[in-house]
Amino acid sequence: MRQPTSPRRLPDLRAYLPGFRRTALLALACNGALELTQLTQVEGYPWRFKTPWFPVLFLLSSLVLWSVVALVHAVVGRFWVTAVLAVTATGVLAFADVEKMRLRGEPLLPSDWRFVGDPGFLLSMVGRQVLLVVALGALVVGAVAVLAARRWRDRRLLSSARRPPGTRRSRFAVRLVTIVLCLGFLHYVTDFNAPGNAARATYDAFGASWRSWSQERNYVGNGFVAGTLYNLDVPPMKPPPGYGPATMARIVSRYTAAAREINASRSRPGMRGVNVVTILSESFSDPGRLRGVHPAQDPIPLTRALMRRTTSGSMLAQNVGGGTANMEFETLTGMSASLFPAQLGVPYQMVVPRYASFPSAVRWLKGEGHRAVAIHPFTTEMYRRREVYRSFGFDAFVHDTTMHDPGRVGHNAYISDQSAFSEALRNLRTAHDPLYLNVVTMQNHMPYGGRYDDPLDVRGPDGKPMEDIGQYARGLTYTDRALHGFLDGLRRLDKPTVVVFYGDHLPGVYPGSVSEDNTERAMHQTPFLVWANFAGPHLQEPVTSPIFFMDLALERADADVPPYYALLHRLRQQVSAMDGGMMFDAHGHRVRPSALARAARRLLRDYRLVQYDLSFGKRYSEEPMFRDVR
């Protein structure tokens, strides 16, 4: 006689509640640690940047982290392992964020993960001792987490002995469902910047304030997780109103006529036969121009004297302590990084590598008969330069391991500017065809501590020596002499050559008292000059942006312009500079875009359309905007 089968019991979901509770509490703790990291980096009262609804934003961010923690827990199946991984990852992120803010005045961005592939650079930035302390700290935290979790593990083993049959299968099913749900949620959340994304809409509904001009404020005001989500990849830019082939044809016609008008007064048929050299000098600036900074001697007397005799002025830098790749991008392309969405923080990493070919001065000069060579005395992977230079069309890339003389000065870990300039001069002397050289130096890259035995005496607002700035200023003296020697070599070169020299940003090691004593503009200005070894017009610019450097070089050479540089020339006459959330009119006065004259607003509209067309659009204007107009 068959025994009656007992009804199949459904799994008791209460058995899984402790796991959900523990992972939720772990996510809250990790988010709290990341939030404290942001608050401790802001002087004064950091809560002034928060909205009244910030506790809700904190819970939203904790929910995002919970999905990550729950996913790890579902995969590994052990809470103590999950805890160790979560705590260690949080510590690493917090440390990296603090260090980046200290060194570059910018929080940790999603795009920074690419630097993991360049451990040598990270080591040189942070230092061996700091990394050793961090590693030991991670081991201690991990050990504490393991010891604390053993009690939970022992309790779990005791409870598993009393677990009814079938529980193992049900636990597997719950883990599988958790993995699927977490992956689906995270996939959706990572499309944070897509139109109609509900996660973004929820943050917006509860008062998230996105500040495109300051990632630091984004992170402090909205939280680390929210700031990270905001800086994830964005969809391609939306076309500006009116974009299409007919509109671009009208713009091409307009600036073809402008090019003919400009060229009517120019004496040189383009840059054919003229060497062009652009030099981005890492962190080159003028400390003496800052209020409250008092060098005992001028660190750049030769450059200062030269600037009085040639086209020169101040360049508007996008950031303080960082943004090198964006200044180089603007110089090479004539495109303003400030017109891209804020989340496209580094076009070198997030835009240019998408394309096999990207419009730039490189390809235009190659069409003029130049050979294009990039010189950067450092690793090829920094800001994905190997890929970027390939997209721009450079014929050769000279870097740290291929330079003829990778010399250094003092105890500097970076190759000297003298070596970089010698490499450039060597190329110019031995070339048969005219060259376009793009030089990006590294000598004055931070960190600066202990670099030279004879730092300059530089005093701060309180009259006390600023040791890092003294080291930095000594490096400027070496750059000053190296540039003078380089230009002397070009004077003896029997090939016409135009040089654009500029600093990309101020160093990020000035104390807060200096920033407080100076205007935002002062903290974002660096020297630039345009020099040639032949006679020509000299200009004094009030303030400019790197997008105008190639136009200034053409003007210094008295050379014809294609329609693209005619557009930039006309724009420079109305808007002298724009970057870092600032815009200046033709006289160097800061203005709001809405306060510009009608002609300036029309030029900006045309410029936006052309920039979109050449970067994300159909490139209707690429060939005609770079065509010779004689």
C-alpha cells in the first residue's frame, strides 16, 4: 500500500533575510565611507553643497552599491568573502580619489581605470612608500573583516545542519535570481546618461544638482556614486538645431568667402615649405603673476623677455593641476572641449579612439606637404596617445623608449625639456620635407618633492616658504633655458619655422590660501607665445584658448587660411577665449554667452555646428572646410 506523499514545501524566504540585511548594511557602510572621503576634501563647511534631499540621494546611491555587493555575494556564496572584497575595494577607491584630488584637484572618474594599465606612471605619481602603506592597510582591513566574518560563518554552519532537504536547491535558485536581477539593474543604471533613464530621472527628482563646470562639486554635492554615474559614457551628442547637409553647405560657403577675404591680404600661400612646431609645456606657468606668491627671483626671465618681442599673451586653461590632454586636443583639432557634454571629460579617451580618422591640423598640414611627428617623452599609453595619434594621422610617434637622449635633470623621474627640445631640433635638422612637430613635455609634471637640490625660495601669502612650489619653480628655470636654446637653434636653421609654445595648466600644489587670494581667471591662465625665425606680424592677445593656436600660427606666418581656420579667425575676433566654464569677449572681458553681440552668437552657432559635424556628425564639411582657398 502506497504511503501518501507529503506536500512539497515551499522554501522559507525568511531564511534568506539575514543575507539581504547584511549585504544592505555593508553597502550602506561602504557608501558612507566614500561619502566621508568627499566631505574631508572640502575646506570649511562641505554640507553647504548638499541639497535638503541629500539623505534620499544617499539611499539611492546605497541601493546602487547594494546591487554590486549582492551580486558579489550571490556569485561567491560567502558573506565574509564578500565583506573582504567590498571593504578592500572601497578603501582602494577612497585612497585613489583622495590622491587624485590632492594631485590634480579632480575626483576619481570612470575613465581613470585606463591608468591601471600604466603602473609605472601611477607609482611615480603617488610614491612607493604611500603605496606600501596602502597595501598594508588593505591587509589589516582584510584580516579584521575575515576575523569578524568567522562568527557569521560558524553560525551559518550550525544553521545549515538543521536545514531541511531541498534547501540547497532553493538557495541556488535564489542566488541565480539575484545574479540576474543585479546584472539587469546594473546594466540599466550604467546607461545613466541615456535619454529617459529612470535612474537619472529619480536622482533629478530628488534634487541632484549636476555641475558641468566642476566635477569636484558634482561629487561633493551629489555623492561619490552619483558623481561616478554622471561621468559614465554618454550617448553621441545630439545634433544642434538645424543640423543637416543644407545648413552645413551654407556654412561652408560663408567661410569659404571669409577665407578668400582674409587671404587677399596674406603674402604666403599656406604653410607649404614652413615647419610648424606646437609645444605643450607641462605645467608651465608664471608664479609671479599670482597674488600672494613671492618668488625670490624670476624663474622665467628669458621667456618673459621673448614674449615682449613676439605674438604672446595668456592662455585660458580648462583646469588647475590637470587637463593636459584636453589642451592638446584643442590645439590639434581647433575644437573646444567645453562644447562637448561635461561627461565627455577627456576626448582623447572617450571620443577620438572611436574613429579610424579624426579631423585635425595634422591631416591638413600633411595635405600641405608636411610629415607629422609627435614627441612625448613618456609612455605611449598615457591618455591613449598611441591610438589618438594614429587617428589624427601622425607619421611617427617618438616616446620615452625611442628618444635619442632621454636625459634628466636633478632627481627628476621624468625626461627633461632639454632632451625633448633636442629631439625636436634633431628631427627638424635632418628632415627633407617640411615637418609638423607636436611636442608634449613631462619635466614639470608633479609630484615635485625632493626633485632638485637647489629649489627656488618662493613664499606664500603667510610669508612662509612653499617647498613644493620652490621645487616646481626651479624646474621652470630649466624649461626657460631649454626653450631659449631651442629657439637659438632654430634661428640658425635655414628652413622657415613657426613655433607655438604654451603651458597647459597651473600646478595643483598651491595651498588653498593662494586660490582664495586670486580670481578664478588668474588660477586658469598660463603664458603662451607664437614665434618664427622669419619676419612677420606680432600681436599681443588679451587672453586666448588653444583652439586658436593654429590660426595664430597662420597669422604669424602671414599665410593663407582654409575655411575652417577662417571660421576660427572670425570667432577669435569676437570671443577671445572659452574654457573651464568661462567665456571672454574680444577685449578679454568675461561675459555670459547670452550677453555676446549678435555677430558673436552667430559665429558660435556656426562653430558648434561645424564641431558637431566633424566630431559626431556626418562630416559633410570636412573636405570643403580644409580645402585650399587661393
